[in-house]
Amino acid sequence: MTPDIHRIAVNTGGGDAPGLNAVIRAVVRSAEQHGWEVLGIKDGYNGLFEENGIVRLDRSAVRGITHLGGTIIGTTNRGDPLRWSVDNEDGSATFIDRSQEVIDTLATHEIDALIAIGGDGSLSIAQALFEKGLNVVGVPKTIDNDLAATNLTFGFLTAVETATDALDKLHSTAEAHERVMVVELMGRHAGWIAAAGGMAADGDNDIPILILFPEVPFERHRFMAAVKQKVKTYGYCSVVVSEGLRDHQGRFLSDQGLRDAFGHAQLGGVASVISTMVKDDLGLKYHYAVADYLQRSARHIASLTDVSQAYAVGQAAVELALRGKNSIMPSIVRTSNKPYRWRIGEAKLSRVANREKMMPASFITRDGFGITQRCRTYLEPLMKGEDYPPYRNGLPRYVRLKNTAVPKKLKTPFTL
């Protein structure tokens, strides 16, 4: 029997990713076809504690947003309602559970189900809220491609497009100036984005590339020997390093000592660390670059597959809610490599929450610095086709948005 759902809410948590707006548009379009209203929660769960934090999303509000990077309703890494940080006068922090406030606010606005878009951290919050009585459907999102129970996640492919575009440009500079070029890419615990950098080198295009994966403990002497050999053979070398590179003790090479709301180390700067090592140990000319948020927010060279899958999981999330499904997530299931085919499956949030999908050992070469044919088979069919935004005067043409807040219904507004 179809449940009597009339209003759903949608939020985005964690890092932004290309394709988020495609999901939001799909949710709105699909929900309206069933006669439902959609409300957007701004900045993760934070919007539930703010006067104007819940906005109305209809067809006019999402028109043209597919070609926008980021997310029109905002996101945050610091909005865990189950472990809300409150600053004390002495500079310390106290953590409180505000999950009941989330549930009460959604009930006050007569929201029957929440579609939570996010990675393992955000979906772990969604699972915990389900266990406290909230109707939740998750949507898999992370450019790191490290979510369990799905073949890949939307956002990953566009991040790869951006990263490989940067690598292509920087490789040309490395060759022209005969230097070691170090490029830092995102990837806390999983090296999926870095692995894509290896796609530039194959049997027909023998480019000297070394990849430093989070899954492979860093050994300085082995790495230096590999760099020295590449430079001796080719005169230059490109190094792709994941931000989450660790040593044998499990310590991040770029750990800055800072933590986010989930207790994760704030990373960044490993390219500088590696470059300094190259200079100190080998005395070679070097340069480093950090792709940083360009991987996460860029939308002008989005993968066509990425956008198609993002729209599909958004539609599927609404359909799951309509069917009364709960604590579940639409997943992407690959059915064929050549030609590339996929379908939408289903996965329990409990299989996804706080679980990470690492690069399989069979995807990494024995020396730990490259990708195998099996990895190429996984990546190659995903990297075909682009979904360019409309252009005007040589620049991407993006829409301007108006977020219309819904009337406040709570008698006593919550405070941040």
C-alpha cells in the first residue's frame, strides 16, 4: 500500500560535489509528478535550527540548476545534530544531542520523509535519525568514490575529469622544463581520484607518472628510487599524490592537527611535503600544484555519466519514499563494461554508514606506484562523454537563484 506522503525534505551534507544540483532537481521534478511538495534544508541540518533555514523548492526554483556546481541549498561539514558542538567560555567544547529537535522541526513542518544526500558521515547521521524514528532515504554522494554498497558515486567522475584535465596541463610543463611535478588530489583514505591520473599513461602513451595512494604506506627511500629512475629515463616525472597519504604508523603526512565535526583530520599540503623531500634527497628541480576545491566544485567539464547517474538516483530516492521504503539508498549497479551499462539498485543505509570502500589491491601495481589493467577496465568506460553548460560570450552561463523561505512554525526558535 502506498503511504500517504505529501511533503518531503531534502538536504546535502559534507563536501559539495558536481551533480548535487542534478539530484535536487530530479527530486523536485519527480516529487511534483506525484503531487508532493519539496522543502530544502539549508546547510545540512543547520537549516532546521535557523529562522529562514527551510526553503520551498518547486519547478521554478530548480530550473537551470543542473549546470551549476556546488549545491543551491548549501552544505556543511560541521552540522552533526547528534553531536552538536557548543563552545564554552574557557575555549573547550561541549557536545550535545539535538536529534530530537531535528525530528520535531520536521514534524512541525509536516515533512513525512527526509532525502539525505551525502557520504558515509552524512549517511551515518541519517541512519541514526532513522533509528530514532525519522523516515529517511539516503542518496550516495562523494567525489572520493569510497562509499560501500554502490559501484561508484556521483561527483567522482566529474572530479576525475577536472583532475585529469589539470594533470594533462601540468604534465606538459613538467616535460618542457624537465622537472618533477607533484600534483595533490583529494582522497582521504581512498585513492580513486589519484588512480585516474594513471589513465594518462598506457602502452601507446608512455608518460612517466608515479601515484602515491592512501592505501599504500609511504616509504621515502622506495619513492625516491622510483623518481630517480623516471627522471633518468625520461628527463622529468609527474607525481600524483592523494591528500590522505600515510606512513607505516598510519600518520597522515599532511595532518595539520585540526579536526572537523566528525573527528576527521583536516588535510592539505602533502604536495609541498613530497616536493621538499624530492629537493632534499635528489636535488631535482620541482614544482607542486594543489587542485583543491577545483575538483569538488567545478562543473564546466562535467562527466555526462555523472550527471545522468545523479539525476537517476534523485528520481529513485523519491520513488523509494513513495513505496514506503526506509533507511535505504539507491545504489549504482554496473551491468556491463563494453558497452558501459548500469542500473539503479537498493542498499540498506546500515551497509553504508561509516564504511569506506578502498581501492582493491588488485587495482594497484605491485610496486605501489601505478594502476593495473583491472583498474583501467573499471575506470575507462566511466570517462567518456561530457555535459557542458550553455555558454555566452565564451563563459559558462549560470542561473541566478532565489531561495524562498517557508513561514516559521516553531513558537520558540532553536538557536545555533
